[in-house]
Amino acid sequence: MQYLERLFLWAVFYSFLGWVYESILVSVQERRPVNRGFLNGPLCPIYGAGAALAIVVLTPLKDVPAAPAVMFMLGALGASVLEYVTSWAMERIFHARWWDYSHFRFNINGRVCLIGAIVFGVFGIIIVDVTQPWVEHWTDMIPTTAFHILVSVLFVACLSDFIVTVVGFSGFHRRLAEFARVLERGRERMADGVNLLDGVSLLDVSEALQQYTDAAAGRLQTYRDAATGKVRRLSENLTENMPKPSVPSVPVAKLYGKLLGALNFQQRRMLSSFPRMTSDEYGDLIKKLREKLVRK
């Protein structure tokens, strides 16, 4: 039982290191601060799970012949399998793909890639040979009572964070479907010449302008016949120079802003934390919502 507690504590520690690594990496790539991680707290659980798996599987191999090569291969393979299964499971549960390596060469369905496997293989060796002996040394220095309290507090905190995150994000796919219907109705109204914000028909605007022009022309026709040509030219110039009403692009941007405001905190956080999160059904919508969120 105590070994499981130790393993959990180590997993939390490596989850934190994974969060630091991911946040720095993605922030540099996106050129903006990114609070990376599935949970609200500073943890990337997949790194903790991968590290715990490496500790259990690779530690007994430290003394075998060609240990570094064997540990590298098993670490790369095990981490890639874990990442692939996690990506697949999260996509089935939340109807969204959280990361996509399709832009990398030698990837498998965009879920894992060769460069990632190499990095994880190197990390496996570093964890077992470098960091884990140090981590175990400091773990052993924690008094037994304090150790159990620390593990209990961290377990409750992680479990609570997980529940809050899953519940908060669970309606994301349904909300995207609602947004898609709203945008479709908006496009239909725009095709009919309707301003999305106030519902004023462009046909009504054109009729009003025409009435104004006709009224002006009618008053001008009361002048003498000698001025008829001048009146005609003035009326034509008035009509030609009158601004043509058009469907503005600003209301569309405001509409996306309103849709973004309809998302809850967890859903907006995920959009920001996972720049490559996408969906087979609503990938373009997710991209536009994220762009609007980042520009805010």
C-alpha cells in the first residue's frame, strides 16, 4: 500500500514537471503564455502516468546488458502507446482531438509521431537513471504521518480537479452543435440581405433610399423647364454617389464573440490550453473560436 502511495506521489511530481515542460514549449510555439494541462492545477497527468510506468517497467532493467538502448526502446514504445490510447479515449469521450501531430513526418493518425517517441525514450532513461534516485531520496525523508497526509490531500485535490474539469467540459460538443446551427441561420439571413445584429433588411434600406431620391427629384422637377437637364444630372449624381448598403463583417465577428461568451470557463480554458485541439465535425468552428479568444 505504501508503495502505491509513493508511486502516486511521484506521479504527481512528474505531472508537475510535465506541465512546466509543456507550458514552456507551447508558449514558445504560440508566442503567448499558455497554461498547459488538462486539469486546472499545474499538472499534466499523462506525464505522471508515463513516468510511473517507466519507474515500474524500466527500473528493473538498469543492470541488464545494453541497458540504455533497451530502456530507450521500451520507454519510447510504452510512452507512444500510452499517448495513442489516451488520445483515442479522450476523442471518444469528449468528441474532440486534443493534440494533432499530422504536421509532423512519421506520425500515426496524428496521435503520435517519431520525434515525440524519441523524446519520451530519452526522458525514460533520464527519469530512471538521474531524477528518480534523487526523488526517492527526498521522499524517504518525509515523516510517515506527514507523508500519508500529503498523499491524501493531493489525492483529494487531484480527484476534485478531475471531476470539475470533466463536468465543465462535458457539454462542449453539444454546444458546438448549437453554435453551428446559429451560424447556419446567420448565413441564411445574410444571404437574404439581413444584418445579423439588428435584423434590418437591406431591401428596406434600398427602398428608403429610393423614396428619398424620388422625393428629391419630385421637388426639383418643380423648377423651370430650362433647369430640367441640370435637375436630371443632379438626381443621377445623388443616386450614384449614395453609399451602397452592404452586409458588414463586424457583426459576424461580434457574433463569434457572443458564441465564445456562451462557453463556460472550462471550455474556454481548453481552447486556450490546447492550440491544436480540433474535431472532425467542427474543426473550423473551434479554430475561429480560438482565434477570437486569443485576440481578446
